[in-house]
Amino acid sequence: MEFKVKNNKKEQKLEETVQSALMQIKEKNYDAELLARGIPKEKIRHYGFAFEGKNVLIGS
């Protein structure tokens, strides 16, 4: 999971913030330890949470 607050200078929509969060999960290899412990890749879920004030968007 990655949580991000929308940056108005970089992102127009919350969807862009969600994509940025998901990209960070992949780039920083968040699931490496789970894979090393033998958890199959298909059982690992990636979620990006984007916030703008009281608005929240969750993507996977």
C-alpha cells in the first residue's frame, strides 16, 4: 500500500495520484520481502490511496 496526497503542481486528478502511488510500489519493489518468504506473486495485492482534502480514491 502507498498513500499519497495530491500535488496540485504535478497532478490534475486523483486518478493521476493513484497511478503515481502504484508506480512507486513497483519502482521500489515493495513486495520483495513477501516474495522472498515464498508468498506467490498472484496472492500479493498493490493498492494506491490518493487524498485531496476529504476526497479519497483507491486504486489497484
